[in-house]
Amino acid sequence: MPLASNSYGKSGIRLVKLARLGGPHDVLDLTVAVRFEGDFEAAHSAGDNAGVLPTDTMKNTVYALAKDHAAGEIEGFALALSDHFLRENREAARVEISIEERRWNRIADTAFEGSTDERRIARVTGSRDGASVESGLKNLLILKTSQSAFSGFKRDRFTTLKETSDRILATSLTAIWTHDAAAGPFASWEGVRRSLLDAFAAHDSASVQHTLYAMGEAALADHSGLSRIRLTMPNKHHLLVDLSPFGLENENEIFVATEAPYGLIEATVVRNGSQPGR
């Protein structure tokens, strides 16, 4: 029987690089994943491992190349890893490198805090024909307490939700944007993040979908080197508490934050002329 799609690699490669340059220290805290696709049928069908690079070697390669390539943007490090693995492994037709960066905020020259769950993301997919580069962020918790409504929605016999013109809008944002040029220079990660946050804060929202689109539109308008951006925005519901049993009126002040169930809103915004894709 023929082998269909297959892949293998190493995930969860933890790497911390400390730069000691005589002044303030810099901490780079990464989690790297390596994924190969290619001609590995013999390993599956015949138990022949001659073309299989051990995943332990993948891990060691990440550490070794970090010595010279992990000083700049994480997209550059991902490109260096992809190029190396394609060059050294003819069996690999496609190599995907995914990197998540935990941000450490400086307290002093050699002290940091990292209380946020937000992660910076880079993903490089390399093949014999070229590479694509994506950047992004995940777990960015954002909330606004005004300019947020949800009304005029479709109703059926099971609808109980009340319309509102004044609600809390909160989400844990994931955004992945695709760069036009795989060789760089890449749009500023901080700049794209700022565009997303500014649009979220300023937008007069009729729904999560409405604000999601405005955020994606702003990121593409502000950064010409991006071809598309995909946003995922789970709705972190904040529900008004009924205080009437206590003889009190809740004037849009007291809420209960719920974890589940939650609405999940996703969409991709593309620049004019780009292929819509996913």
C-alpha cells in the first residue's frame, strides 16, 4: 500500500541564549519545533532508517546554530535553520521551523520579569523552490470597556441572548502575518503589534468580527511588506451579574468572567491582489 502524507521532527526544543556584552544583559527565551516532509517511505514500509536524520540531531543543530544565528530577529534564525536542514538532507523536500519567543521585560541591567503569557511567533516553511516567512503573536490578552456592542443578530426559537450597546469586549488574541519577501527586511514585529492594539482600542465595535476585520485592515495598511494576516479572537465573555435578589441595581458595573463556553472568531484579511487562501 502506498504511503500518503507523512512528517516527522522535534518539538519543544527549549533554548535560552544570554548575551553578556559588557553592559546590560539580553535574554532570548525560545521554544523551537522542526518538521520534515519528504522521501521517508522506506523508513515506514521497510524499516530502513538510512535517510532519517535523528530528531536528537535536530535538537543539537538548533543549539549549535543558535551560537551564531540567534542574535537578531527570530525570523532570521528560523531561516538559517531551514536553509541548513534543506542543504544537509536531500530526503527532505520541505522543512518547517516554528519558533515561539517568551518576552522578558527588563527590570534592571541584569534583572527581568516575564509575567505575561504572550508569545512572539515565527514560522518559516522552506522547500527547494523557496521559502515563506510568517510572524505573529499569541495569548495577547486585551480588553475594552466602551465602544463595544452586539445587536441586530439573527434569532430563532432557541435564542435567549439580549442585545447590548455597551458591553466588555475581551479576547486572547492570536495573529499570524505573512511577509511578501522571504529574504526580508521584515515588517517590524513591534510595529504590527502596535497597529493591532491601536485599532482595537479605537474601533467602534458592532461585534468581534467587526473589530477583527478593522484590526487586520489596519495592520496591512500600516505595513506594506505584509500580504495577509490571520486573526483568532476567542470571546472572553463578561456577563452582568443579577443583583436584584439583593435589592441592588447593576448599572453595568459588576460582571462575572467566564472561561467556557466561548465564541471563537477567526478570519484572514488579505491585501488587494493577494490570493485569498486560508
